[in-house]
Amino acid sequence: MATSVDRDHRAESRDAQQVTRVDIVVPVFNEAHVLVDRITALHHYLRDHFPFAWRITIVDNASTDETWKAAQFLSAQYPRVAAVHLDRKGRGRALRAAWTASDAEVVAYMDVDLSTDLDALLPLVAPLLSRHSDVAIGSRLSPGSRVVRGPKREFVSRTYNRILRLVLHAQFHDAQCGFKALRSDVARVLLPTVEDNNWFFDTELLVLAQRNGLRIAEVPVDWVDDPDSRVDIVATAVEDLKGVWRLSRSFWFRSDAVPLGAVARPEPPVGTGGELVRFVAVGAVCTALYLAGFLLLQGVVGPYWANALSLTATMVINTSAHRRFTFGRRGAGSRKREYLRAAGVHAAGLLLTTAALVVLDACSPAPSVAAEALVLAVASTLASALRFVLMPAWVFRDRGPTTEESR
């Protein structure tokens, strides 16, 4: 007589023959001590609560313990669990290999520690299956999320994501949560453009998706830190910062537009590349105008008033040019707010250049006009560096993220 276990196994074997809609990849490295328990828990949750045809793909990332044997055991035990072995480490490499080979409609991944509450899985993949969105991420930093973790990891995570927003203009909240998904057709287009194969893989994928106009759904999650986590936070942070620097350098001189074909959205975002080149060009012209105005007015109203008047006049020109050419803003909707914020940055520049004149007067009772112009040129360059930081992060910052937040 067949037991209930045999009947369940046969039923699952029949279900496994269905077209897989969601392929959940779990990359692992030396996780033999927890792999069976964690994958079994994930399997039972999906079997009992997940309404779409699914598959779990375990990717062994060149483990040196018994992880591969445990993965093979699970694959033999459960028809809807597959196992893949790679000879080289790298989470990005594991995801690239599994996602590229998958025949599912949506490919996802989660960390083996199951730190993210699995009830967030359905909200994660639903906007992808409906084709409302192209990429979906779990976010521990979005309103509505509940997170339990130590202050060190909290500080590192928030700092890193703030750097992404400041340097790469990221509009998503959490790049590092190990709980993401994307449509397979989108993956086939984007994956060849992602260079990193390790921890920075996630960030690079998300930034490229955003810069090419794809829609990112962001799902608040409940997340509990795994005390057994063996991630080297310092080494990972250094690797991530190197990746941020590499991407920022590439974006300065090119837009990184990817030929998206059928997965392209009708209206990709404006101003997705070359910001530094345009910023420097506008800044150079405005600095030249500022110094010319100072030299013309210095003999009439004195150096301090000449500096204030010339800097204020060029501030208006600078803000208008950056608004139109550097950041691609059009229309009057947010113009007043942006000019008010630019006035705040201008006040800081005025304080800096005035302080430079004061210091010059203190060092030399009767400085030459050439010396004043030189000192102001240096101070103006420092003010321009301040503008480069504050303009994308504050002056021309959007009121809210363009990512879609699913609640």
C-alpha cells in the first residue's frame, strides 16, 4: 500500500512536469551544516503556500565541505529541487549561471539563511508575472519593513545605500538584500552587460536596470539577521566601493544604454549618463564668466561686492544650465523649489569665496587684482565640488523614488 509520503512524492513529480513560472535560486558556499534543513523548510513553504509552478535551484559555489553532497541529496529527494555545481566562487557567477540556463518565466534568488520572511515572496514576484514591473527587490530600508540586526550592519547598509543615491543617483532603497527577482526576458538582456561576478553583482544589475528605464518594484520585508553569517563586512564593503567607482567612471562618459528590444519601456528616464562631462563644461563656462565679472566690477565696487554680485549673477546662469543640460529637467513644476535650494548652495559658495578674500587680506595688506582672482578661482573650484555633491543629492533630487513600492 502506498504511503502518504509516496503519494505526495508522485503528486509533486506530476507538478514538476508543469511549465515552471518561478525559479528560485539559492547560491551556497560551505553550507552543508544547514542546507538540508533550510531547503526543506523553503520547499515545504512553497508547496503549501505558493500558488505558481516553482522550482528551487541550489547552486554550489565551489564549496570545500559536504555542501554538494547535501545538494544532490535534496535534488534526489524532491522533484522540484535542482542542484548545480560550479568550480569557481562568486555569488554573481552563481546567479548568472542559473538564471541564464533557466526556462522559467521569472528568476529569483534568496540567501540560504532565509533571513527574509518568506511571506514576501509572492508580493515580490507578482508584479513580474503580471508584467507590471521588470525587476523586483526586497527592501529592508523601505517604510513598512521590519528589521532585526546589529548596529554595525545597520550603519554599513545605510551608508552604502546613501553612497549609491549620491554617486550613482540610485532611486531604490536597498541594493544588498538577498531577496530579488526579475523577468527572464529582462535577465537575458541585462546579464551580459553586468561585469561583476561577486557581491557587487546585485548593485550593478539594479543600477543598469534603472538607467535603462526598466521598472523596479520594491517590496518592504521582515528581515532577521542570521547570527551565523560569515560574510566579511569590511572586505565586501571595499569590493562594493570599488564597483561604485568603476560604474561612476563609466557613466561619466557614456550613457550605458542597452538595446532592450521588446523589454524596453516606452519612456526611459532622461539624463542617464555623461553627468560629469556636462557638469564640468557648464562649470568651466560659469567660472570664466564669474571671474570676468569680478575683474570688471572690482575697480568700481571693491573686491567683496564684486565677488558677491558676480557670483550671484553666474549662480542663476549655472543653475539654469545644470537644470536643462546636466540633469535634463523641463517644465516649471519644480523650478521654484530647485532654485531655492540652489540659492542655499550659492550661500555656501559665497561664504567660501568671501572667506578666501578675508584670508588673502590678512596675509597681504594690499593684494593685487591678479592675486584676488587667483584665490577666488581656487575657492570657486572648491565651491563647484560642493555643488557637484549637492546638486544631484539635494537641489535636483526627485521628491520621491521612481521605483514602485508594493505594500
